[in-house]
Amino acid sequence: MIRKLLVLTICILFYSTSKASTNYLTDTNKVSVKPRLHFADSLFIIPADNQPPSVYQNVEYKQRLDSLRKIVPLEYNEYVQNYIDIYLSKRRGDFARMIGLSKYYFPIYEKALKEQNIPEELKYISIIESALDPNAVSRSGATGLWQFMFTTAKGYGLTIDNYVDERKDPFTSSRAAATYFKDAFNQLGDWLLAVASYNCGMGAVSRAVARAGGQANFWAIKDYLPQQTRNYVPAFIATVYLMNYYAKHDILPAALDFPVNTDIVPVNRTISLAGIAKSMNVDAKALSVLNASYKKGIVNGSETTPRQVVVPHLSPTSAQELLTFLNTEAEPAEEPTILLAASPGLAPEIYKVKPNESLESIANAFKIEVQDIKVWNNLRTTRIVPGQKLRLSSSAPEIQVKSLKTYISYKVKPGDTLSTIADKFEGSSVSEIKSQNNLKSTALQPGMILKINKG
């Protein structure tokens, strides 16, 4: 009798194991309900409040990702599958457009990454960051193809002034991104951790590694990272997959509305992009896309600091004619009006806010960027009040600005740490919370009331 029961138990276990294995390999319809797609600071990141499916898609996805692996690990798991599913159901049109745009931007990225011996696969981060839109600006002010914040961009050598924002330039911003990746890998020692740090910073990743017992592996430390960063790496791997296997999912690359084959010409005087487009008889909008870093559509070259302009590919004769035109004293008769309208001299160094004005209306009136005004005035939000004085250039004298911070009270819950509390409030940090509440250590007790900066 005991022997029969033993045989029956073994048979049941074998059947259950075989059924589970069959589901993993063949049941392509078993997916969980996906959370609603949400545009956070990184374009293709969604909140993952719901757990991904415990049984996910077939082994073909893993084989394809394995075939793409070069230096950066491209693990296939339920988190990655979750993003592949979401992108295929919600973002097919976006991927069609980005696959088309990649024909222009990816060769630029690849050259910049190769110069610093950075894995080519990291070019796909720009898709998650900006969807290959050089004019993309996040809610926190990160700008351009690689979504650099103002201070970080300056730290990596990018020029941002009244005329130029090199965060929007694919050549210079890609070199800055490559330098960041090199710094991140040297500090963290792992390429997926370097990818994660592009979302939350090297310090946050280093702290997560320490909290996970020193394991320098993204999947081992992900639960110690901010929620968006936990999603960032799976989204990156899913993006690598779809940008290479889009044809398998019936996605067709969209056509570009600007030329891929281009030349770069130097300019040693001030001239408008509109004037260049007219002289070449090319579409002004296309030329603007190719030269997105010129904030006012004005190329402010000089003999001592020549600027570069990207133009559609030219024959040798046409190239020489354009060089002559771009580097002579005069501009077509109608161009001085354009230059005058965009002149930064129209903006006073110090401006007093009038009733019903916003940062956006002021920026539009003086043809400057909202983010620049925020940086020049150390503003954390776009909130301004009548009578407030603002600096409208980086050279303007410093203004003593009254703090507009507001605070809320937060009651510490069991299991809370300063790090988890800081993650809940945008712009907050562990050091700031400690300073605001005169805390000597990071130890917390449930029931404590903390003052948290809310802007």
C-alpha cells in the first residue's frame, strides 16, 4: 500500500513539473494586467506597482537577447518581458519613428562611445531618455537627447548660454554621455549598474550595493533602488530587443523628414539658420532639426570661436560656395531684422515680475529658456510672484532671493528609513531631511514627526 502511494505521488509531481515547463515554453498568452503607461522624467519608464507575471513568454525572446549580447549583460526575465509586452501594445508607433531616427543619430552615438571604449549597446539609453528628440525637456528640466540637467551638463563640459544649448547637440552631448558612462563604470565596476546610475546617480547605486551586502549586480540590488530605477534597466533591455527585432513584430521604420547624409561646415560670423536655409534652398525646419542646439535659430560664430553647422550633403562646388557665403561679412538684406528680434540685449539683466506673469511668458518675451531662468535664480519650481526680481542672464549680479519653500509634516511608519522617505518626495534627500530636523544620525522611530521640504 505504501509503495503504491509513493508511486502515485511521484507521478503527480512529474505531471505538475512537466505542465509548468510546457507553460513556460509555449503559453504566450499568460501575462499579468499591466500598469498604465506613465511618462516620467525618462520617457519609456512606467511605475511597476503591479507584480510582473510569474509565468512569462516563450524561450525565443531569451535566445534573441542572447544573440545580441556583447559586453553589457542582457538578461531575459519577467521584468524585461513585461516591458516588451507594454511597448508592443502601447508604443509601436513610437518605435517605428525611433527606428527611423536611429539611422541618423546612432552612427553619431557609436563614434562617441567608441572613442572612449564604451559598449555600443549604451546608445539605446538615449531612446529611454528622450525618444531621440533633441528638443525633449523633462519635468525636472533635463534637456536634450541624453537628458542632462543644467549642472551636470556644465560639469561634463557642455556649453549652455544665451545662444547655444549643447545638450541638444548629438555630437557634443554624446561625448559627454560617454564620459559619464566611463566614470560610472570606473566607480561601480558593472555596466548594468552604470546604466542604472544614469537614472538615479552613482551615489544612489553605491548605497544600494552597500545595503545589499556588497553585491555589484543590478538584479541583486534592485529592491534597494528607487522605484523608477528598478524599471529603468528592464526597460533598457526591452528597448535593445525591440530596436533589433522590430521586424519580427511587424514594425516598419518611419521615414525621416530630414536628410541622413550630412556635412559639417564652420561658421565664423553671426548668421541665422533661416538665412542659411534660404541660401541653400533647403527646408528651414529640417535645417533646424539638424542644428537643434542653436536656441534662437542664430549661429553666433566668430573668428576666435567659430561654430559648426550641420547641412545636407553638398557637392564640392556647392560646399565651397556655402563656405564663402557663411564666412563673409554681410548677410541677406532681410536677415538683420531676424537677428535684432532674437538679440539677447532685449532682455534686461534684472527683471521685476509683473502681475499675472509666469516664467514661461517671461522666457518667451525675451527669447530665453525657462530652465536657464531657474538656474540663474536657483529656483526649484516655476512658481514666481509679482514684485519678485529675476536674473535674466548668467552675468547678471546676484539677487538675494527670499525662500519660497513650504514644508509638510510626515509621521514615520514602521520600516521607514530616511532613504525611503526621501524617495517619496521629489527634490528631497537624506542629508536635507537630517538638516531640516536636526537629526544627528539616520536612526528613526515609528511615530516621529519629520519636516519635509515640498518645494
